[in-house]
Amino acid sequence: MSRVRIKSLMNDKKAWGICDMKKVTTAACSAILLCSAAQAQSADPLAPTGSWSAYTAGRAATPPMGWNSWNAFAGTVDEEKVMGSAQRILDSGLAGKGYRYINLDDGWMAKRRLSDGHLMLRAEKFPSTAASSDKETPSFKPYTDKLHAMGFKAGIYSDMGRNTCTQAWAATDEDLPKGSVAEREVGLHDHIDQDIDMYFREWGFDYIKVDGCGLRDFGPNSAKVKAGLHRALTPIMDLGAISRTDVAAVQKLFRQVGKAIERSRPDGDFIYSLCIWGAANVRAWAKDVGNTSRTSDDITPAWGRLLVNFDSAVHRGLYAHPGSWNDPDMLYIGAGDFDADHITEARSHFALWAMLNAPLLIGADLRKTPDTLMEIFGNADIIALDQDVAGNQATVAYDSNDVQILIKTLNNGDKAVAVFNRGSGATDVNLQATQLKYRDDAPVEITDLWTKKQLSFTKETKLRVAPRETMIFRARGTRALADGFYLSELPGKVNPAVDGVTRPIADPTIFRTAYGWGGTRGAGDRPQYAGWGGARADSAPYGQTLQIARKTYQSGIGILVNSRLEVRNDRYRRFATKVGVDDSATDKTNVVTFIVYGDGKRLAETRPLKWGMPAEPIEVDVSGVKLVELVARSATTENEALPVTWGEAALTGS
Ligand code: GAL
């Protein structure tokens, strides 16, 4: 067997090295290679798998839409309040527009029955549960039956620890579970299979939100634990410090819940929503574990808080795909800065969430919501952006602290455009055809999705944007890349299976609001959400312009070294890119090899490249290939110092 032939059998560099070094016979060498290849397959995260690894179980091909009780009612939720909002969704026509999930948040639990571990609900708050056949054990089945009969799906809430968030934070114990310390342990911890089976099989829920305060707020030093109210559970998660978090342990628990849901709902009709607010580096791994994942702490009805939540997701488009979405929290339209006296802010909130492919979960008491706000929820053109089946979260085409331009590629090739004025003064914005990756010598037609006004421009147009306004358009022009797409236009098809981040750190770019939980007491909000430095579309991992040896790339994927990207290909014949170490790297010594695989087979490999060397072009035939994998490999363990660029990476030629 020739050296070349052996090499082509291999996907693994280390095994190749072993064989070469040992200078063994051809037969022995192939045996070693096969064995090492098998080992490498399991041990080497950069080895190609030929299969898409992001989560696709459940029913989240597009982001879930519906209603949740928390923002409007917190712990005071009851059946009348839920049904009142559900009825309005039906009567107003919102149900027909996709608002489907009616979700009960924290506040429904009475206690855990110690004889059999069964969870008891607050029957007095949910009178339909009295119809249960076993009078001793009220069941939510009549309640979910009612919602199902109305055409809705039903959602429930739990916590990954022994206790929930209201148990950690509520000022009074009025709406909290009652009884002994053990009876008040209503969370999933140690009861995963039992509770999940009850929620999905017995009670008929279709959606679960799993919160995380139980893993964080009940350490031996917590006031409530010290007061004897709760049993201590050593925290494995800390929102403020990733180094005080056991990421693997947190992940393991959430995976366990996912598996339990899949067992209890074998037909796959479920949504699994993770709620750990960006802690435990969840912004990197939730895409492999559940259908939606909170990227930040709770939204409040305040403009500054909207910015925090928006920022926590906006640069993370590559981490969202059909089946698994970034969740910047529920809509707060209907209160505070987003009430009927703040239509501009309310519209911005809705438009931005749609551009992020966020779940559209209304958080208002719809029994009282004025029509002006109902019209916002009902804007079918904007809902269509959120629900577009391509599942491409918007990419930031222009970024600043004042104005951002977001572009999202839709399934039919149109673009959605949002021009967001974050600030408090009106501003002029130049929207350019090139920002949409359209040719600047051909007209671009845009339709304003609020006013429905149409406009055509060539090269660029000037827009006057009011304070806190988000102008939102659907656009059509002539593509600069005529016969395909840059990967950065298709984040829904690109999965950073391994993003190279070895030391997750807090993201310093997220707006920190003065509206913190404690007013302006103490030292203020610190950067806290992990996920800084991950894979990015049209940007280096830490926000710099993509550059290789001083040449700038307007389009491309920036990622750290020792990474593997999975790219879905449904119809293209050619994959081309220009690769190299990004100029933003601080490691000027280590070399990087770029390898492209098609359905697990090596298609191309560069020579070793290091900082300052010009980009190396790669062009391969991917006809019939379903999954392209892009690996950037180096001997270093300091991945953070070595950002790499897949410049102008594109699939073309359908
Ligand atoms: C928080 C969560 C909120 C809400 C609340 C209930 O942790 O982020 O969305 O569910 O708990 O106590």
C-alpha cells in the first residue's frame, strides 16, 4: 500500500504520524492505521463525522410561538388568567398566525408528596384539575385537554435543581410550595424520569421550560438554607463566574432531561427549553441539547434591559439552527418601555426578536392588551421572518454602539433588513446594497414591513431613523455572488460543532444596564455571559474585521483554531474559500492546517499556514455531498490566541 493510499484512508494526523515513525510493514501499518483511526474517531473531536450534530429532536423546525405567564403574573398565575389570554389569542386571530404554545411558568407547584414522590399542583388555582378521576391526586390532564381542544399546545415549567427560582427569590412565601423541607423540593433533581414522564405522558404537556436557580442559589451560605428553609445543594453554576461553574456537570443534567423527554414523547411532539441565562457557557452547547436556550438573564420592561438581552444573542447566529434557537427571553410588549405609549420601542422589540429567530412568546395579560399592541404581535410579514424555514439568524452587517444593521437571508433568497437605532437621538443611516451582499450597480427593492411602503435604490439609500426605532424591510436585489451563497449568509446551515473555545469567558460587548436587580446599589452589572470569542459570521471571533495577511474579507467565517464546522449542503456543486490565520491572532508561531471533508472524506488540505502568510485558496467539488466539514487544526492548546479565517467561504453552482 502506498504512502499516499494509506494517507487517503486516514482522517487522522496523529495515526499517520504513528505509522510513519514506526517504519513498520505495509500490512502492519494498515492495521495500526485502522485501529488508530477507530480510536481517533471517538477521541478526536476534530475528526469528521459526516453527520450534522446540532439538535433536531422535538418540534422546533422554526422558533416556538405562543404565550407565557411569567412576565404578566409571576407567581400569581391561575387558570383564569391563562385561559383569558389563550382565548384572546384565539379570538384576535393570533392563533392562526402561529401563536400555538400556552405556557405555565413558575408558581403552579404545591408540594412533592413524600409517599410516592408525586408532584402536587395548586388545585385551588387550577379548578379544571378537580375533574381528575383520582380526587387525592389532581392532574393537569383536564387543563391540557382544554388547551388542546382550543387548538393550542400546553407548556409547563420546572427547575433542574431541587427548588425553583421563586423559591430562591420571592419576597413572600404566599405563592411558594408549602410543607416540610422535603415536600418543598419540587424541582427535577433526583426525580427527572418520574417528573418528565408525568408532565408529558400523564398530564399531556407538549413543552417544558427547565430553569436553573436550583443549581445556583441553594448553597450552604444562602440565607434561606441557613434559615433551615431548604436543604443545601452545592452550587455547580455561577452566572458571574464561569470558573466557579462545573460546565460538564450542568450539561450532563440537561442532557439527561432531554433523553427523558424523548422517552416520554416518542412521537417527538415536544419543545425542550433551557433556561440558564447564558451561564455554564450554555450559549455554546445548548444547540446540541435542546430546542431553545436563554442567552441572558431575565428581560424587564426597560429599554436598557432589552439591549442586554438582544446583545447576548445578536453575535451568536452560528449557534442557532432549525431545531435549536437562541432565546433572548420572552416578549415584554405591553408593559413599561414597551406599553401602548411606547409604540416605537414595542415595535423595535418585536422586529429585533424576529431578526434573531427568537421564540415569540407573548408575556402580556392579553385580556387587557390594547389593539395597537395586538397589531404588533399580529404583523404577519414580520412573523414570517422569524418563522422562515431556512432558519438563518440575522448577521450584523454594520455594527456600532448607536446603530446596527442586521441582515437575514430568507429561504427564497430575499433578505430581511433591520436598521436599529439604539440611541436617544434621531440619526441618518446609509443603507448600502453591498451590506446586503447585493450588487451596487443594480436596483434593490425594499418594502417597509410596518408601513408596507416600497422603495427602490441603487448603491445606497439614506434613512432617517427615530430614537429607539427599528426600521424593518424585506429586500430583493441582484446577488453579488450570482450562483450561490456565502456561508455567512446561511448560519442556519453552519454548525460550529467544535468552536475551539477552551476557556469560556464573559462577553464584554454586552450592554450593561443601570436597571440591575438591585437598582443602582453596589458596584453595578459586570460582564457575565460566557460565550465571548466563539464562531462568527463576517467577523473574527473577537469582533475584528476578517483579515489574512492584511487582506480584508467582507464575507467569511471567523473561528478559533482546533475547530470543526459542519455545513449542510442541499444542492451546490462547488465549495470555495481562502483560508489563513487571521491577522487578529496573537500567536505568530504555531502553524495551522485547514482541511475540508465531504461526507467524512478528505477533499482538500492546505500546507501548514501561520500568521502573516497569504491566504491559501481551496476549491473542491461537492456535488452530491450532504455535509461539508471544515477543520482548522494546530498543535497548540492556546486556541484563543489563534483565530483563523475561512474567507469568502461559499457554496455555489446549483
Ligand atoms: C427565572 C427565569 C424566568 C422565570 C423565573 C421563574 O430564572 O429566567 O424566565 O421563569 O425564573 O421563577
